[in-house]
Amino acid sequence: MTIGRVLPTGTGINGNSSKELFQKLRLTNLRINFTEFQRTWLEPQKMYYAVKSMTIRGVCSCNGHASKCLPVDDSTTTTTTTTTNTSSWDTVGGSCACEHNTAGQNCELQARLLSGSPAEDVSPAGLQTRLLLVSIHSSTSHDRGRTSRFFEPRSTCARKADDPAVMFDFFRSHRNRWWQSASGVENVTIRLDLEAHFEFTYLFVRFRSRRPAAMSIEKSDDFGQTWTAYQYFARDCEKSFPAASRERLKLSDAICESRHSDFEPATNGEVIFRLVHTIEPHASQLKLISQRMALPADLTLHGGNIDETYGHMQITNLRVNLSAFPAELEAAKRPDGAYYAISEMIVRGLCSCHGHSSHCLGSETDLDMVGSTCICEHNTVGKYCEQCKSQYLDAPWRRAQGSKTNACQACRCNGHSRQCRFDAQLYEKTGSGGVCENCQHNTSGNNCELCQTGYYRDLNKKLSDPDVCIPRVLGHAVNQAASRCSIDLARDINATSPLILDKNTLNIAYPDKETPKLLTFKSGQERLLYCSGGQLLKPNSSPDSRSGTIQCRSDSSLVVGKKSSDPGNFKQISCSKSPEPLAKDDAGHECQGGRVVNLGYQLNASLFVKTIDLCYSADLATTLWSHARIPAVIGASRFANDFKTPAFSKGSYFQNVLMTQVYPQSSQQKTFLRIFDNDRSLVDRYLPTDGKKNYLVKGHLVARADLFYPAEQLSTYFYLNVLPMWQSINNGNWKSVESLVRRRASESGSDLDVWIGGLGVLQLSGRRVYLARDKRDDSKQLVPVPKLLYKLVHDRPRNEALVFVTVNNPYLEGAVVPSEYRLCREHQPCRDRYPHLDKFYEGYTYCCRPDDFLASPELKNVKLPIELKNAKIMTLDH
């Protein structure tokens, strides 16, 4: 056997369980016992054993991570007298010269600290090191700054004792060095001060002495101003840390455990604390780490609440408090007798770039130091790539998620501005939050898409053309050639404006996709004006009718009515009252389980303009599904806040229910007390009134912001168009899905049909939840709270569809959604694209293929009137 070598990694071992065989083969001592002479020998007094030669073969145990072993140190080797010449033996060393970024006597540990950004699916950047260490303070509760001593075997270190680098150098050097505390000092703190925010994942400590009977790990995320406990370890938790919990109820709970506090072993005892278990790169990826490059996107961190996980991982300082000697130590009974000794400490973490960097800048001279300065990508800036560049504010900043970069989006200023700001409310409504500032070339508007006062849009030029807006004097000539008129929707439409209908189809007139903020007319084109709640008001005219016409003349002016003197300023045209929407049965259509109801406006005896159609079940006092069409120009709608939110109307429906008494929180408290047999603890669990409040709200099926004009939006305020949803879900993932769908319509240029409804009845603690009882039969329960919510989205022109399913239960626990909430096999590309929709409290949301959804058993009693033959899977990114 070659001295100091190990067998090659290709050496095979046969057996059913290689792990079991390795355990049997491993040894630290070998003993051969001679116990009985041969009975045939005649002279016992002359009997003896004689060994001519002995050969022992083996390999040092390095787990395949070393190509040689270090010889045994003569100073620590015990020899016995023998007639055999031991100097001729081939001696295999017992200490592995570890490779592949491993550590430990048998290369059983991974010594690395990664830089980068952990997220749902984020690619961290960076390198590896044993210990990220800027400064170490060893102190006691009685004497801050007391000197620690650093020892080699049988000698004191020559270097300055209070220099933290001494500890660092010892940990980087040979195993026969260690750090040792001052003798007799029981409360000792080892503290790591970092130069910036990092994300901590793992701590490993190997003790040269016996392990402490009690110790704790703490972190600070504000550079040592405040400290939070990560974990407690104690032989007797009740005695050492009486306030610490033994059970972790949430991620941030610091619990006490008895493991890692035993009296044995006398040396090489380990303490391991893993904050995150899932960040473990494959061995093949370690080279990338050492080059400070990004790891592959399959390096994932899972968590039900990612924001909470990030907050818990964030550190600027870490300290390990050693607070109790083992009681069994005789030395502990003498002053200056006991001490702590550590031979190895490993800290792992990631530099915080939020997935928007493939490199972190560190020290060019100290390659063991992980850098904290991110080289930002994806149009982000900041030390941690935590914000968007000034011209890329069209969408909110987000962390990267796996293959999805979540890059900051450029503002849509059409080439007329280099400055913009982000408007969160505008983004929620339209999917585009960039508001351009200092528009040039005589343009104005959020996207520099309008012309300033005194200028007209030249429709023969592209919107990005510097000369798209021309002076009013020239505008008449150009518009005459173009033969068009237009209404500035943002300026001239408000909550009392009349409905504008196409004269031929009698449908609501929407702007063209090319000019979504202008309702244009061809020369001579005429449209109809209707007021459903009053008379049509025109300047210089008495109100004499609820309807009228508007026409584009050849001089590009608009005329209301037949009189040429009628002005063309549409802002002066209004209704004497706000529109009054109506709910009425649709006798010409049927739906399974209920009856079809239309929401919209009765404009005359024979003309009803529909905005929403739905299926209403009188037996359950609920809506089974609701349907509307989101126009492709929805991104240009700005009217959602132009009118005061109206009260909900029940129309002529819900005859057996007092709907005004269903949703108030005080009513829900009484309802839940009845459901749970006056068990106040269950009511407080599901309807908390302290701290994080949650209750059931009127959740829109067709959202107000899904419809374009103010009059259309008013028609969404019917009890027929809502279902009971938890507030945290209605304002959480359900709202996010609504925004995603509107953005798809706007960016794809396609009208989208949406079918929305609820399925099943929610059960809490084994009880079905209904919010009302029949006024005529108290035993009959009405207004069920749905277990699931769904939104089927269909792009007719492209024949593409996708279904979002939201779990209407914010109180689920665990890492996996129970099977009873699964309608289909989850569409994985959707999960990869929208991983942020997986929070239970905000309504866990997953996607279904439309054919899987429509074939699910839960829909057998609720047949949607829709055909999706050969429909392709829709992607919401267009």
C-alpha cells in the first residue's frame, strides 16, 4: 500500500447496501485475540504464540474527497515495544488532505459560503469560503473586551491575542490548531460583524473541548443595534432557557433543543444549525461558485411566505453565545479550570442581489472574503440591485424567480421623454405603471401619447414620430385629408357621460387599438348617444330626450344632434343623472342549476345593452358563474375612480335573504358562533379582531376595472356579481390574477372572455360555512362560501385559454395543498411564471389546462356555456 494514498474513486464494493458495508468496514482500532493453546501440545510450560508476519490493509476514510492522507503526527502517536521492525511498514495517514471544497477529518463536511440571492427560484452569484469574518469579539457579561487566548498544542500563540485575524488564520490552517477561551470564564461570545447585509443559511462548529451545556445563536440585521435569537441549545432547556419554546410554530420562532449539548464526546463534538435546508448546490456547480459566477436556476429556496423567509435570513452580524460549562467537568469546579476550545467554524450565506446579478465584487487580495457589492443586471441599480433604473419604472421592482428574471420594464413614453415615475394604482388597474414626465415634441399624457392644447394628432404619422403633434392651424388641413374626428376619452368622459353606441350593431363603441385613448370617427360617421338615468343635456338646448346622435363632419368637427350649431366639445354633453344599471332575466337562454340574468342598461323598450351575463341559483342564493368581455383597449381605461362607489343592489333577486345583513363583520361574528356551537376560540381563529384581521367580503366576479366606461363599471355593483371571499384573498392573489388578465388583454391586442365562479362549500374545522338562512325556513342554509374560485380566460381570435383556480381558505397549513382543493394537474409553466401566487393566506392559486378543468367532476352540476375545441394553452406574457 502506498504511503498516504487512498484508493481511487472507481474502486468498487459489492453488496446490497454500500452504506451498510462502509459502516462495517470503518474502524479506528483492530484487535486480534489469541485465547487458547492447541490441546495436543504436550508441554504447556513451553507453549507460546509466535507471529512471523502480519499484513493489514485498508484505506483512510475520506468519502472520496481526498487523493492522499497526511501521516500520523509522531507527537500524538502511541507505540508499544515489539520485536517487529515497524519502521518498514507502509503507514496510511489518518488525516485526510481534503479536496472538492470539503472539510473535516474524513472530508465529511462542506465548507462554503455562497454569495447571491436566495428566492423562490433564484440564481445566486458568488464564491466559497470557510468563514466569513470581519471581526470577532470574545467577551463576558462581566468584563467586555476581556482577552481571549489562542493555543497551539502545549504552547501559546505568538501573535497578538486580541486580534480576530488570529482566530481566522487558525481555522484556515492545520487541524492541530484551535481557538481557546480564557479559562474559568463561562459566558463567552464569538461575534461576526459583516460589512453589509447577507443572507445566512448555515452554521457548523466543531469543539476541541467538550461542548457547552448551554449555548445560543443570535443575529442582527441592523449592524448590531438590535439582536434576535435564532436557536438555543441546552442539556436542560427548562433550566437554561425557560422562556424558549420547544416547538417551532413559524419560521422566525427561536426554539431550544437538547441535541448538540451532550457531555460526550470529549473532543470533536459538533453543533450544526441549518436555517435553510434547500440551498445545497451540486458538487458539479462548486467550480462556478469559486469563479464568482451565477449558479443554475434550479438552486431553489422554498417557503410558504417568501418575504418572511428573506427577512429571517437577513443578517449583518452573527454571534454565538457559550453560556454554561458541562456540570460533569471537574475543571469547572475550580477557578480558571474550564474553558471552551473550537477547532473549526463554518458559516454559510449568500450575498443579497435578489437574483439580479451574476457577479458580486469582493476583495481582490482575499479570495476567502465574499463580496457584498452586486454587479446589477436586468435594468436594476442599488448596492443590492433593490430598485429599478430611472427610465425602467413601468412595472414594480421584483426579485428574480428562477428562469424568470423579472427585469425592470422601460416606461412607454413613445420616444418623447427620458424621465418617468411609477404609479402603483395605475399599474394595478392597467398593468402599466410608468408615468412619463417632461414630455417633448408638444406631447402630453402618461405615455406622451396625447397632444398638448393647441395641437392635433397627425394620424398619418406614427405615435413615436417627433412631428406627430402639429399646430391647430395645420391640424384642420391634415384632419380634412385624414377625414377623421376624435373624442379625448381621458379629458371628455366622466361618470355622467352618455353611453356611445355603434349605430349598426347597437354595441358600446370602443376606441381603436392603434389609438386606445381616442374614440375616432370617420368623416360622416354617426353614433348613438343614450342616457339610461335621465335626459341628454346639450349646450344651448333644452333636454327633450334620453337619446341623441353624434356625427363627424368633413371639417373634422363633431356635431351633436341635427343642428349644425351644436358644439363639438363632447365634455359639455352629459346626462341629467348618473346611469342606472338594471338586472333582468334573459328568457332566451338557460343555464344548468339556475337561470341566466343580464346586467346592463335598458335604453328603450326594445334596446337592452348587456355588460355582464351570469347564472343565478335561487335555491342557494348564489351566483354559479359570471361572464364578461374585457376589451383589448382596457389599458387605456382611467375611469374607475371617477365616481363614488355605489351601494350594492340585489335587484329583484335574493328574495329570501336580507343581503344587507350578510356581510357586516358583526353579522359574521353571530353567524360563525352559530356554525361552531358558540365556541368562541374557533370564531376568534377564523374571524380575528385583534392584530391581523380577516373576514369575508363581497368579492367581485367581474371586477369593476375589467370594464371600460364608467357606466359599464357601475353595473358591477350587484350582489349577483359577488361571492364571499376572504379579505386577505380578495386583496391578495385574486386581485393579482385580475391584473394579470387585464394586462394580457392590453398587451396582446385581443378582447378576452372571462368566466368566473365558485365551486364547492368551504369547510372549517369540519363545518360547512354558509352566511345566511332562508327567511321562511330557518333550517335551509343559503349564500355558501365557495371552497374554490376560478377564472377561465379565453382569447377567441387566437383560440387560447387558461384557467386560474384560487383556494378560498387562508387558514391552510403545511407545504402542500390538500388534494381536495385540486381540480386538475397543475400547469407547471404557469407555476414557474407566477410563483408568488403560492401563499395560502393570500389565496393559493394554480393554473389548469382548460380541457382538464372543464372535465373535472366538480363542474358536472355547473356546465359553462362555452366550447373550447382544440384550444391552445394561453400564456399571459405576450
